[in-house]
Amino acid sequence: MSIIKRMPWVSLSLALLTYCCLGWVVSKSSVSPSTWLAIVAIVVLMIGALLTPWLWFNRYSNSLLQSSTRNFCVSILAAFSLFLMITWFRLFLDILLIVSATILVRIDLQTLGFRSLDIFGVLCFTAMSGLAMGIVVSQFI
């Protein structure tokens, strides 16, 4: 079967649309080019973090919570994160939508038997295409 027929087009379209909206919103706020580079880097890092095996994550989270002092610090950080989430609820929902769409594409591609490097490439291409489309649409509307 052709790779074109195997692609999960619905989830890819949803992810492309969410990244397009992100590009549009950021483009309308007229940020500097260095901010655009930071956004691109954050998107690539987020995609890479979502492809990290959970076993690796569990190993480091277990070592993080071994002492009571570390456990206290993590609890304070979690409480502060919850405060920020409630304070900037709109931004949190936008980020949650982007992460959810990315995870959906990852799960679909993983179910179809794609390798992690291929999934990373498809997700990066979709994200960068969506950001670029959002910028282009913002400039013409």
C-alpha cells in the first residue's frame, strides 16, 4: 500500500489547522524574528518530548522524588503551575489543544507502524507547514 494512502489524514489535518491557528495568532501580535525562532524551537522540543519513551521519563521522575526536599520542591512547582494554568486559562487551553492534536497524530502514526524518526519528521513538517500557513493567511487577511 502506498504511503499516501496509509497516512492518517484526519488527524494530520487537525494538527495542521491547530498549528495554522498558532501561526496566525502569533503573527497578529507582531513579534520579533527572535521570538519566532523561539516558538519554532519550542514546537520542535515539544514534539521531541512527546516522542520520548515513557520508561526514560519514569526513570528520571523516580530519581527526582527520592528525597522529601525534592518532593516538597516538586509539590510547590506543581501548585505554582496550577496557579498559572488557572490564571492564564485561555493560553492553557490553546497549548492543550496543540499538544492533544500532536499526540493524536503520534498515536495514529505509531498504530500504522511508523518509526519514531519518521513520526518526528512528519510532525515537524506538519507543525512548520501550519505555522507558515498561519503567517501567510494572516498577511493576506
